[in-house]
Amino acid sequence: MGELVLIIAIIFGSVSVTTLGCVWMGISYSAKKKGLRNGASQREVEMLQQKVSDVQQEMDALKQEVKRLIKIAKGASE
């Protein structure tokens, strides 16, 4: 009887530890993915900086296009 309880306790403990480990890894991965924790690699930081730079360039291009369209609209209304 004692051996059976010991085997069940070992199995239950192993399953519990495995489950808690998986949950912990999932939570830490999710937190890192959302940027809630420090740990972004240098490559990820460089990729984000490149994306920001690209967005800034697109914004500048859009501003120039809006200015051009405003000039066209003013010329057409006169």
C-alpha cells in the first residue's frame, strides 16, 4: 500500500512540476513578446529602430504629398 502511495505521489509531483514549468515558460514568453520585460536582443532592437526610421520617412513623404495636394487644390479653386 505504501509503495502505491509513493508511486502516485511521484507521478502527481512530476505532472505538477511539468505543468507549472510549461505555464511559467508560456507566461514569460508572452511577457517578453509584449515587451513587458527587458530581454529584447540587439537584433530585435535594431529591427524596431529600422521600422521607426521607415515610418518617419513615410511620414515625411506623406507630408510633402499633402503640401503638394494643397497647392493643387488652391490652384484649382482660384
